[in-house]
Amino acid sequence: MFVVHGSPRPNRNTETLTHVMIDGIQVTQIYLRNYNIQPVTDQRHDTKGFQPFNDDYRSLVEQMLAHHTITFATPLYWYGMSRHMKNFIERWSQSFQDASLPFKEKMKSKQMYVVIVGGDHPT
């Protein structure tokens, strides 16, 4: 299993719940807050297409695609996922256009889970 942690805060509710869920399972975990992932600029319709980034995104996606099961864990902030998770997922637009990365074909066969933690009375 590959776990993508989207919380900006270590060892808080989202990570605690996710760690309980994966206890005893062989997993690879990444914490998006520890990586440099540049925000995507939509270049799907540009003649040159997406321009390459000098960041960690490609290596993280390659790791993710190597696993059959993926879990996305994020806190719920203002009715949405964390900025780290949103930024990571928005970069998928680039991956869909990358002929060297069979992203869409590989993602179709994945088993996926989502852990979302939120509350009305934050501490």
C-alpha cells in the first residue's frame, strides 16, 4: 500500500487515524509537506504542452504508480482537502498529457482509499 499524507501538521488527527488504519500492513508513506511540488499551470492547450518542472512530483508519482493500493489522507479544511493534497492532485493534469508516463492506464487499475478528518470544534 502507498499512503499519501496531505496534512501540513505532523502527528495530528489525520495522521493518527491513518496510522491506526494501516497498523500491521506493509506500506510506503510519503508526507507531501516534506516535498517540493510546484503548482501546475494549465498548458493542456498550448502548442508546446506542459513545460517540465524541477521538483519532486515525478518521483512521487512513479512511486505511487508502482503500488496496487493507494490511500490519500487529508484533513478537511474549509470543506476541502489540504493545499498539499490539492496541489498534488492538480498536477495529475500534467501526468495525463505525459506520453512517457502511462498515468491514466495505471491509475484505472488501482484500489484506492481516502481518509478525511475534520471537525466543527478545532483545537
